[in-house]
Amino acid sequence: MLKSLILGSILVPLGVGTLLGAAPAKSEGPKPLAKGIDVSGYKLAWRDEFDGEKVDAEKWAFRTDSKMWSAQRAANVSVKDGVLRIALKKEEAGKMHYTGGGVISTGAFKHGFYETRFKVPPGAGWHTSFWMMKHGGAGGTGTTGAAQEVDVCEQDSVRPTQYSVNLHRWNPKPHKDFGAAGVKTPDLSEGFHVFGCEFTAQTVKFFFDGKLVRTMDASGFEHGPQNVWLTSIASPLGGTKAVEDAKLPAAAEFDYVRYFAKE
């Protein structure tokens, strides 16, 4: 509703951001949450705020492989109340006794700033990740066509107060792991946190709630396109002995995901 300002006998309508004929302020949209680097040159190029009632098929494909301790099902992924929810269950699925899930962006990107806000599930047994790698199209994690893998967050729920970051070169071979680095955090199952990464031709910089937590040299090989992955699977990683069944069913919840490119 427009507000009005009375000047003498003149009634002047005022819109939002307008004062006595001044031009409305321009909204540039969100910027990356990253302290200590210049983000002014970044412009929002792709996003999903999960404001609909179902997964946007134009933006996402599903992870559908069986790996480690779970089979990944498209039916486990839903969108409601502004959140992408990956349901984590104890149920039979082929040779697996648990099911997880995930989504993979249909669009592929390269250098820029990647960011999501999410909450991990409670209880041991789940490996929840925000990462980028070229998707082969089969719903699994094959690396045949991938130049690199950028792991912005790999979180093992058995240790809720830490996660790891990493960079891999898959092609040209041989595979090179640039060294997983652990990050100490509050309990990630108790609330949402922002995980970000600036990926350039020279470096990968990883951010947690806007704070720079790790920098890796990425200049030693040619980079290729990469898809965005949001996934959660049952896993023995992180020293997990078993899935904590008493905490199930559970879910990994993603509030948004964004990709920013240089203008």
C-alpha cells in the first residue's frame, strides 16, 4: 500500500524507496556470504530458494545409486515450506537396509561462488554433502567425465560438531586428492548454517557462516564444468560403526542453494 506525505495542500504519493521524486533504490539481490574477500563483482546467476511444492524438474535430477549403506531414492526428496528435504529411513531397498537421497543440478557451471544453507540430520550414520562435480547422467557418482570435484561440505553425523572440505582432480589421471581439511563447528544438527566456496582458476576458498576456513591451490590443472550436488546417504565414514536407528526417520534440510558468477 502506498504511503502519502502532505506538503501544504499537495498530496504526494510515496512508493517504497521514493522520497520527493527520488528514484527507487535498486535491489541487486543477494550477495555471497563471505567476509574478507571482495564479492562486489559477483552477480546471482542461478538459484533455488525451494519456495514451491515439489522439486523443480528443470533445475534438478535425482541421485539414484546404491552406495555404502543405502540406496538413494527420488521419492525421499521433497519440497515444502521453503525447504528441500531429503528423508533418511530404515527400510529395505535391494541389498540395502537404509535409504537416502539427493539432487543434482541439471545445469553445469564452472568458476564462481557457490553457497547453500542447510541442517544435517541427528544421530550417527549419515554422510550429508554439498559439493560440485560433473554428473555423468546415470544418477550416480561416476567420475569418467569429471575434471574436478569440489567438496564444500562433507559432514558425518556421528561427529555433529565438525565437517570437512576437499578438492579432487579426477581427469587428467591420475586422481589427486588435495587434502581433506576438518572444520570445527557448533552442533550442525541443531540449526541451519551457511556453507560457501569461491572457485577460481587459481584457488578454492571455503567459508563457514561467512568466515574463511580453508584455501587450496587449484592452479595445477585445467578445470571443467560441474554440477551442484545436495545429498545424504547412510555411510561408515567418519568412524561410524552403525546407523543410529533410534533417531530415524530423519532428514537433511536445505533452505536454499545459489551460484554467483563474475559480472
